[in-house]
Amino acid sequence: MKLHCPHCHTTIENEFKLSKFASLSSEQLQFIETFLVCRGNIKEVEKELGISYPTVRGKLNDVVVALGHDAEMPKKSERDTKKIISMLEDGELKAEEAIKLLKNESRDLK
């Protein structure tokens, strides 16, 4: 692998192990920097970059894929709801307990 500095024109050639972030485009790195500065608050990223919520989500998914991960992970509430239902079906929870847990889930979404 070759590393080249466009400012001083120095080139280094060797075997390097680079961070996954080294494979991101400059636009993706700028987006990630903004995302981090905004502490992951998508509304703030929207304002900062002047783009819509779906565009922020799309850019975030692009970065996730570029880093070698699946683009769409199930939402925490979806995973938890499925787990609660599975535990109810398996007899690990009583109906009343499942209802209470599910109500807490829906409250967390608001």
C-alpha cells in the first residue's frame, strides 16, 4: 500500500493496517464529524447541514455500509417487542408482565 501526502509530495510504501475510517470519502468523514459534534442528534445535523431527516439517515446508512456493517438494524423497540412476545410464548413471562413491559416500550418511543 502506498500513502501519499499531496502537500509535501512524500510517498511511503509498505504494508499498513489502516482504520476502517480511512476508507471513507472526504464527504463521509465531514458528515461523521458533523454527526459527532451534534452528539448524534439528527435534528441538529439537519440544521447544521441544511438537509432533510431522510437525507441524514441515508448518509448515515451509507457510512455504516462503507464501514462494513449492515445498513438497517432492527430498531431497539422492535427487537425488544419481539423478545417480549417470544418470552410470553415460551411461558417465561405472564401476560400481565408482558403487557406492562410492552406499555413501557411504547412510552419510550414518545
